[in-house]
Amino acid sequence: MVGDWHPVLAAVEGPTGTWRMIAPDGTEYGTIEIRRVMNGQEVRYRAVWRGEVIGWATTLREAAQRIHMAYVRSHGPGMRSGAPMPWELRKQPPRGSGPVARSG
């Protein structure tokens, strides 16, 4: 069922403590690394997309979600979302067809 799918299912573990986010076509689109912080007292997950750290998470699910959302946004205009923004749908007038400023 589609409602049961979560981006963490795209995470493949290996090497130990590292998960690779794998797209349906088999390409890797992100990595998650488990890290101990606060003098080893707490665990955090480092989310990396396109070679850059995009955030830290307290759970593997959260880190996978962050990377997956960055991956999905990368398929849309301006890397914002998969759908065009309303103002992008409005047809822009041809260049030079607007009002012309006249010097007086």
C-alpha cells in the first residue's frame, strides 16, 4: 500500500553506521551517518545531500525524510517543489512589449 511507504525504505545500510539513499533507478542520492554528540551522550543522524550537510536529526526516519524532500524538490523549478509556483504559470509578456519609458 502506498500509505505504508516512507523514505527510510530507500535507505540501504553499509558500511556500519552509514545509510545510502537509493533512488528507484539505483543511483545514490544522499547519505546518512550516525554520530555520537555531547561527549558521546546523545545520538544524531547527519543528513548529506549532494555532498553537503543539510541538517541533523534525532532519528533515522527524520534524516531520511530530509534527504528525500531535498531529492524531490530538486526535480522541480528552482529546487523549491515539484510543482510550479502560481506566478510561474502566468504567461510572461514578450520582451519589449510593455510600456516604454519616455524621456521628456
